Amino acid sequence: MKVKRSLILLISLCFAASFVLTACENGSSPANENASNGKGAKTEKKAEPFDLTLRHTQVGKDKEKRFAILNDVVKKVEAEVDGLTFRLDGVDSDVNRKEKLRGEMAAGNPPDIFDLFGSPDSAMYAKQGKLLDLTPIIEELGIKDKFSSLDAFTYEGRVYGLPIGGSGEGFYYNKAYFQKKGWKPPATFAELERMLAEIKRDGKTPIAAASKAGWIPLMITNHLWSRYAGPDITAKFATGEAKWTDPNVVKAFAKHKEWKDKGYFTEGELGLEYPEYTAQFTSGQAILMYDGTWKSSVFKQGESGAAMFGKVGFFNMPPVEGGVGDQTALMLNFNNGYGFSAAVAKDPRKIAAVKSFIKNMFNEDMQIRGLVEDGVLPAMKLDAAVLASSINDNLMKEIVDVIEKADTKFPAFDALVQADVTSEISNVQIQKLISGQTTPEKMAEALQKVQDDANQAAESAR
């Protein structure tokens, strides 16, 4: 029995030794599966690497602050999601919206995350099934009700994009020049026009202009027709309730042409780009500049317009005598943000990365950073006391005051009309008006023709 027990013990030991040897040959053992340094320390198995493409439009000197904020978010997300590497692709905003993204959507290969224009783009892409439905994600993160408005990114009750910030538009003015003249911001449209004439007599450019890209001059044209014809008229073009040939819209086009003919805009504007537009104002040559509230960030220390720090004010388009509707109305929307490819839903790792990106980008801290560092109005609801304490420069205080005094806010025209109409007015008609190749009446007729076709196409698609 003793010999038999010894034999059994020997066989058992040999079996155990064989098991350990086999386990070692496979690189692991039941007792020390994660050991890698020979000292008993455990190391985690590395996650399989994967990429996420991120298309952004934070390119150029004036968007460096915005790019820095994006980079900080990217680093946080990469640290939270094992194996993730972002591949950033910076593209000009206009090129991204009108060329690259449109082509990528048609081909079915958009980036994973991308700069997305809300209305009407998000609804168009959502209808095609190209955008990720964010509704369950923002509900899970508890932020669905924390945005000022998600209307521009909502289609059939579902959310397909998130606004990064808000923007308004109005006149920036040279405070030193105004003080020298004893002027205050004009209270009436007639007063504004008297100022324009006097600035011209002084040998200065009344209003900065750079119209190589049509959206730049159209900022002021859009506000003019909203004064003459009412702030709600643009929304009615796409429904057929109103027409571009409305006499008051034509009056607005005529006013723009009149200002051009009187030399109130920079000479040679059709050959000038957006950066040159800003330079005309910061150099002191142009006394007024009609632009978005985002522009305020360049007038800070260390930025391209630092020479104007503390010397810039902001006012709304003054009321037009006989104008239709609310004459305090101001362009304000939440139409710029981020969208996500529907294809990421197929990969749980990418979904996790998208959730992390949204969590780290869309929160109070980042909204405050956008406001303070880059002049981007918050898209999320913030505590009034926190907001007030965060505004640390007089220009932004003026901007917020102007916005609060506007009883009506209206979206920019390209958020309300179809893409073909936007293209016609931005790429053809406004340049023809500025160059004298068309009249206000013919411009309105040409736009209405494209509008009629777009409305008919939309009706047929229903």
C-alpha cells in the first residue's frame, strides 16, 4: 500500500509539473496570469488600438483659442478611453459645409465626429440616416434639458447634433473715433446714415468689407431685410408664405447697393478675404465692422486685434423708420456644433468615445471657457451669477447687454432656406449686386425663381 501511495503521489507531481510547464509555454499560469516583470507585479493587458476621425473648422489665427479648447477635450477623451487615438482634420468652415462634408455624406463615408451646421443640414442628413441619434446619449448623460435650444439639430423629435455655442451679429465700432466725434451708438437708422456720410468725408472707410465669400456681406444684408420686411419674413420664404420679391425686401437690397455706390464699404471688397475684413477695422481705417459676436475674442491682449483692446464697442442695427415688425430684433442662433456619423453605432468602442467626447465638451466649464477665451456665447443654460462673474471684459458686457435688449431673435437666412437658395444668394446674387451686374429687383426675381424650385422639390419629396 505504501508503494502504491508513493506511485500515485509521483504521478500526481509529474502531472502538476507538466501542467505548469504547459502554462508557462502559453505565457500564463493560473496563479500568475498577469505577471510580466518577474517580481510578482501585475500588468493590465493593453486595449486594442483604434482611431476616431474628428473634422473641425478651428483653423487660422483667430480660432487658436477655440482649437486649444478642442485639443484639451481630445486629450481628456483619449485618457478616458483605452486604445483611442483621435485623428484631427482641420478644414475651413465654408469648405467643410458646402464641399467636403456634402461629398462625404453622399459617398457614405463622413468622419466619425464633425463640425455640423444645424438647420437645415442636420435634418437633411438625419432624414438620409447618416447621423447618429444622440437622444439616448444625452438622456443618459443628463444634459438633454440643459441646452438653450436644440431646435436646429432636431428632426422628428430626435436630436442629431449638439450646438457648441451661440452667435449674434451687430456693429463693432471704434470707440476712440466715436469719442473724438462726441458720438454715441446711433439710436435711429437715419442717425447711422449721417454717421456713415461723415466718416466718408473724413477720409475713412465707414464699414469694413471683404466679399470674396458671400456670407460676409450677407450678414449686414440679412439684417437690413429683417429691418425693412420684418424679422420673421425669412422663415416664410421656404413655406411660400412670403417672397423675395416683397417690396420691403427689395428696399433692403437697394439700401445695400446705395451704401456701396456711396463708397461706404471698402473699395475692392470682392477680392478680399475674411482676415482682411478684420484687419481693416483693427488698423483704424474702417470705423465700423458688421460681424458676429465670436469676433470679440480677437480684441484681447495677445490676439490679432490687441491694438484695439478696450477701444471697441458693439451696437445693434438701429430701427428703420417705417420698418416692419420688431425693430430691436437681432440675429441670434445656436446653429454651429458637432454631429456624429451613424456608422459609429456599429462599434461599442466608438460609442464609448462619443459619449466621453460629449461629456467633456458639453459642460459648464467648457461653455464658460468658450465665452471668456473665445467670445462664443453659451449654448447651454448657465447660472446667471456664474455667467455674470465670468464676463471679464467690457466689450463682452456690451454684447450681452445688446442681446438682452433685443426683444426678438431671428436665425440667419441660411438656417431657414434651402441649400440651393443659400448658394444662389451667397455665390451669385450678392456679388452681382455689389459689382453692379444686377439690380435689387432682378436680384429678388432670381432668388424667388430658385426659391420656387426648392419649395416645389421639397413638396414633391414629402
